[in-house]
Amino acid sequence: MSRKGQIIGFMPLLAIFVLIILSFALYSFLVKSPDKDIGIIGDVQGSLIKDDTLLDTNLFYSEKKAELMIEKSLADLYAYHGFSDSACVVWNFNSLCEPDFEKSFVELFKKNSGFTDVKIENKILIIKFKEEVKKEINNVKYTYWKDVEIKKDVDFSKEKEIASKVKACSDNDFEKCLAGTGVSIGKDSSGSITFSMENNKKQLFFENTALEFSVDSSTTAII
Amino acid sequence: MNKKGQYEAIIDVASMILIVLFLIGFSIIFIVVHPKSEVSIKTSADENQCSVLLLNFLKMNVDGKQVADLIILENYDVLGDSLKRLPEACGDDYGLKLINADGSSKSINANPFSIEKSEAKLPGKNGDIKVVLTSGMRDIGGLK
């Protein structure tokens, strides 16, 4: 081939070509993805194990929170004279102010703890919720979850027994009706009859408080 | 050789020298600046180990009470001794930092030179408590 009319010779062209190739290689390896050549072994598996521990830690937190809030809700229930809020003060049977300990306790527990799926069955408080972690690592997407059910003993049989005895009590003879139940009966400054029952629940985090209540005696002994 | 031939020869030699220089230069960059030829093996084992240790510690019973309950009840006296029962998997000389919801904190056997190994959350009477497991370096600064 004649070299006539050739602007640049072979060697300068080769030099430019080599420069372009090396620049591209430099860009690819150093600038564009400097970490892509690091081999990561067991990253997804390690992450799953880490999330498993995280869920266990969260579950332990939830259990402790449930225990703490059971006690707080009991203390609140007793402070509200057996109701879930301050709307009712006096036990007034066959009305909205008739005490329902389990229902009021569940309402207070939901409010205090933030758990939503809560119920009492056979003296056991059952709390259900889902712990979940969603992640994406090295183009692997995963959702890891545990369906959790926490069960704790809550026994309102003593309170229920007292309420039923008070409700069925005739002639307002509460001393006789509540004999042997451990309920103290007294009178307040206005002359109304007051009742006080010692807290029989095991409490660790909150101090024991007595259940104090008064009764609208016109609503008792009505069948 | 005419003048044009001489000129072309100079250009060719200069180009060859340039190519050699490019190759040497880029080789140095790849060998010296970019030494990531080895495979780096990454695992989360160490981090997990400390999290498991902290969780087991919180579940541990001391004098008939769970450590987590002792923290919630702010009964700190026995906590310091119970830290000695932790295996030395995340270091030695364990300590705890307890940070309350209001920002106030309590350190048990921890010093400013300790390394934070793992953390967990516990409910408290006045909000959540952050529990941080710390470890090691008590010899620094003559604090021991």
C-alpha cells in the first residue's frame, strides 16, 4: 500500500489505539466499579443469620414490653375502679358502668402497649403479631418474618367473683355477701359505702395497688 | 533517506516510545494503586456473635431475676458482677451503657475507651431503654 496521502502513520495510530484501550480499562476497573471485583462469600446467608438474631432480639423486647404493660394495665384498671377509663366511677349494674374486667383490661393493654391483636381466653392473655425484615443484598431480595404469639397468665376470677356477689347481694348486706372474700368495707366522708380489695396479682415492675370501688346499691339484687 | 523518510522514522520511534511508556504507566497504576487482586471474604459472624451474647445476657438469671428485669427495675448493683460471666467471644472486660428515653445514661463497668459491640432495646417504665454491650481497652489511660 502506498503511503501517499496518509496523514498519520501506523505507529502513531497504534499508540492512540493503545491509549484508548488502556484508558477504557482504567475507567472500568478503577472509576466505574472499584468494588465490584471484591468477592463476597456468604453475604446473603450472613445477613439472614443477622436478621434472625435481630428478630429474636425484637421478640424478646416485645415479650418484656408485654410483661411490663400487663402490670401497668392492671395498675390502671385498679386506679379506674375496674373500668378502662374514668367515664365510670361507681359500679352500676345492668348499665354501661357494670364492670367487665377482662374487656377493660384488654382495652387498657392495647392502649398502653400498642399491640392490636389481643384477647383473653381461659385466663390467658394472647398477643399475636408479626416480626418482619425486608432486604435486598447483591440483587437478592428476601422477606424474613416470624408469626409470634405471646401468652401470659391473667386471672380475674377473684374480681369477677366479687362483682357477681355484689350484684346478687340483697338488702345491701354487703358484709354478709362478701364474707370470706377479703374485701374491706367502709364508708367515705359522704357516708357512701366503699369497698377495697387487695391486689392479688404478682407484680414486679409496678407497686401493688388496691382495687377500691363503690356501688350504686339501687342496682344490686335485681334479677 | 530523504527528509520525509527521516521525519516518518522519528514519528514511528516516538510512537513506540509512547506505547512503551503507556504500558509501563498503566501497569504501575494497576499494580500499585489498584492492589485488589485478592478475594476479600466477608462474613457477619463476629457482629452476630456479639448480638447473640447480649441477648443471652439479657435473658440470663441472676439471684432469681432476669438481667433484663434488673435493668428495667434499675437494680444495677448485681449487673456489674454478672458481666464477668460473659464468655470472651467479643473481647474481654465487658461493660454496659444504658441510655434512657429522656437521654440520661448509666454506665456499668464501661469506660470512654470501650468499643461498642452490640445493642438491644428494652421497654422501661418511662420509655424504651437502649442497652449497649461494650468491651475491652480498660488498660488505656491507666483507668484500671
